[in-house]
Amino acid sequence: MSEYNISDNSSIENIEFTKTLQNDNIDTINYSEVKDPKFVKLRYYGITVKVYWREQLIIMKHIPNDLNQDTEALRQLAHKLSKINHQNILKFLGASIVISPKSSEKMDDIT
């Protein structure tokens, strides 16, 4: 997986995108709180993993940086997903933007 460095433009864009999500009242998940990732599925649009977050088992979708260049479309999607509340649809809990090498390395360790 790609590494991020705070001096990279991509990292600055990630921070700005995170602030945009927070301004839209979309929760953000601190990636350092995500534990024990287990691989579920790999598709061209990302990696799906099961993880524990705050002692709760959740599904997390990792979208590669080259696929998330259209931040406005991602913001709109996150906003729409956050409004869905149906018993047959997984609840959207929030977004986590990888902005540090340490966080990025966690995705490489998925078993």
C-alpha cells in the first residue's frame, strides 16, 4: 500500500477532506483505534476487511488513493450513506483517512 507523509500534497488533501466530512456531520474514525484486521474481499475498487473498532466488530472498506481523487463524489457518497437507516443495510459509522505511514502499514499487515 502507498505510504503517506504529512509533507505530501496528498496528505494535506486528506486532512482537508477529513475536515470537510466533519463539517458535514459525518463521523471520522481514528485509524489507530482499528484493531485485528481480517481480509474479506478484494475488488478493483478497494479492499474489504473485518476489524474491531471500540470493541465492536465492523466492516471497513479501504479505497486506494488513486481511486479517491474525486473527493466531492466521495463526500456526497459518505453523506448519503450516513443517512441510510435500514435493518437490511450495514450502518455507515464514519470515514477514516489514512494520513501517516504507520496507519498505512496496518493495511499491509491484513491476514
